[in-house]
Amino acid sequence: MEPLPPKNLLLDACRGLPHEEHLVLRSACWLAELHERRLDAPAGTLSDIDRQRAHLVHDIDRWVARELPHAHRGVRLHTETVGTVVDRLAQFSALAYYTLTSSPEWVINDAWRRLTELAVAYDDLAAEVTAGRCRLPDLSDHHEYEP
């Protein structure tokens, strides 16, 4: 069993420092790049970017289903998959760095606070899923992720 990466490596990946040997980190890096492109993309190109994001989210979720232990049905169900949480981390990371160039201080602080809070929540989710204390939405119950 290969564990989920810790938040510090995931945040590094979102800033362009991928670890090629881990699918989740590699996907997080690509997701962050897509979110950065999305920030300045014309409206007509968003569907292609979002389609690429959906594939990466699905790849992460398949990896999690294959690599991590499955929790018992009686444990708490998380509302999101690991893939959707990683996608939001990539989005918040892209937004936090984007705000540094031309935003008021309160916007910058808010973006970094949200990123920090989600990174901590990801670490908690990773620990709970790995320990079997939390289960994830069943992939068979969902169609392709629509960002």
C-alpha cells in the first residue's frame, strides 16, 4: 500500500514541484497548472480545461480506490473524494499565488487562509481514510466528475 502524500508535498506539487513517482502529486501539479491557465482563459476554452481536470480527479480517485484500504460501511462517509479535495487544493493554491500580484491585502490574506485550512483538512482526511476511520463516496455511484 502506497500512502497518500502529506500536505507539504501536495502543496509543493501545486507550486510546480512534482514528484513523478507518485500519481497524486503528479496529478496535483497538473491540476494547479490547469487552474492557473483557467484564471486568464477565455470563456470558450474553459470546457477543455475542465474536462482535463475531471480526468485527473478521476485518476486520483481510481488510485485511492486501488491503493488504500476500504473502510467498513459503518464509518463516517466523507462528502468528497480525495480527487475533488486535491482539485480544490490546486485551485486555492493557484488563486493564492494569483492574488499576490494585484490584490488588496485582505484578499491575499483570505486566499492564503483558505488554502491553509484546506491543506489541514486534506491531511486529516488522508489520515482518516488510511486508518479506515472514514470512507469515501463510491466511484461506482458517480458519473464523471463535473467541476
